[in-house]
Amino acid sequence: MSQTHTFDLLPISIHRGPYIQLEHSLPSEISAISPFVDKLILLITKCRCVPGKERDVEIALREALANGVIHGNHEDPQKHIQVSCRCEFDEIFISVRDEGRGFDIDKLADPTFPENIKCDRGCGIYLMKALMDEVRFEEAGTVVRMRKIASNNTHEMPKEV
């Protein structure tokens, strides 16, 4: 049994050790991203779940949230972005879910190809994949699950975060 809190977090013990988990809903507004990310990164830094790698997590999270707000929810004020974050010893799991129709990851142009240099799509996903140890798109692309490891940890990313 796991408990979730919104910025009122307490460690919870499970078989792999203590962890902190939060779930938060953001409005589909660009202006909501920075205040949320700033608070979450402060918490991640204090918890030391991925010491020295917080900046990678921050950039990937900002990109995932911006993609959800802009491309997923089309900045519709009636829609929200659901964020789930689980901070464990030596790793962090983040899930970002939008209310959009999704996309086909296989049809996204590779932003590193010269012919796509001026393309305005795919750069955020490229950054997420470059900065995180694992990135998965699920539910037709409406959910992105990311994992960052602090050490040589070999645990698998759980199906639900």
C-alpha cells in the first residue's frame, strides 16, 4: 500500500527501501510549469535520490511538461497535466500524462538529421532521451515515463509510477 502526497511528503517503506512519492495536477498553462518544477527539483535535491543529476531531471521534466501542455492539451485551460514522481534511493521515476489524443513516436522526425535542423518538433523528446536513463511513451503517447539512475543500479522501471 502506497500513499501519495502533494508537497507534503513523508518517506514510505517498501521492500526496496524508503521512497517518497507525489502526484500533482497542473493546469495546461505554460506559466504553471516553472513554479512546479522549481519546487519539485528542490525536493529532489534535498532527498538526494539522484545527487549531481538533478539538472538532467529538471530539463527532461520541463520538456515533458511543455510537450504535454502545448502539443498534448493545446494549452486548453479545461485540461490538466498529471505528474507522478517517485524518489527512491539512487533513482527517480517520473510520469507525465496529458489529456490529448497522443502521437506516433515512430513518425517523429529525428532532430539531429541535417534536413530536420529547422523542424520545431522532436527536440524536447530528443533531450529527454539524452538526459534520462530510460524514457517510454505509452497510451498512444499521452503518457511519458522517465527514469534517472544515480549509480549503477540495475532495477527495472515499474509499469506504474
